[in-house]
Amino acid sequence: MSAQIRIQLAAEAEGDLAAIYNHRLKQRGADGPDGAEALLDALYSAIEALADFPLRGPIPPELDALGIADWRQISLWPYRIIYTLDGDVLTIAVVADSRRDFASLLERRLLQRLPRS
């Protein structure tokens, strides 16, 4: 039997989710199948499903091109959820619209954290 995976949200990812919720709230309101509540529920469901299969997502192509394999992603179109697994702790680092400049976003959020040799 495998270890229980604990999922945590980085502060930036919490901010991402709040911004996504607020944007959808302004667009379509809170309720309904395409409202802010439904979108947030879908994003959280996708995140929670990672506990069962944490390594199922591919390496983000922007990071794979740099030889960085510590991060993975899942998609809930148009959103990408970027995460890493360290032991039994899965950390969600980024939740963002995939139509934005993801290379710049990942550089700001993830690459600056990497140790320099």
C-alpha cells in the first residue's frame, strides 16, 4: 500500500485560485454550471485527484526543454496546474490560464527558486 499523499497549496497558487474565482465571478456570477463556484469546485477536484496518482501529469514542456523534471502539470482547459512531489507532499505552485505566456510565468515562479551552481 502506498503512502498517503498530502496536498498543499503554495501561497501563489492560493492567490491564483482567488484571482480565477474573482474573474469568473465578474464574468458569469457565482452560480450555475459555468459560474465561479462550479469552476473552483472543478479545479479543486482536479487537484484532489492527484492524491491517487501524483505522477500522472507530464512535465511542463517549458521546463522539459530546460532539462528540469521536478515539476508536473495537469490541465483543466484552459487552466494548467503546475505541481511538484517531494516524498509524500504534493505542492501546487501555479494555477493559471494556459493562454498566457507560461514560459515567463514559470521563470518568475519556479526557476528563481532553483539553486544556482
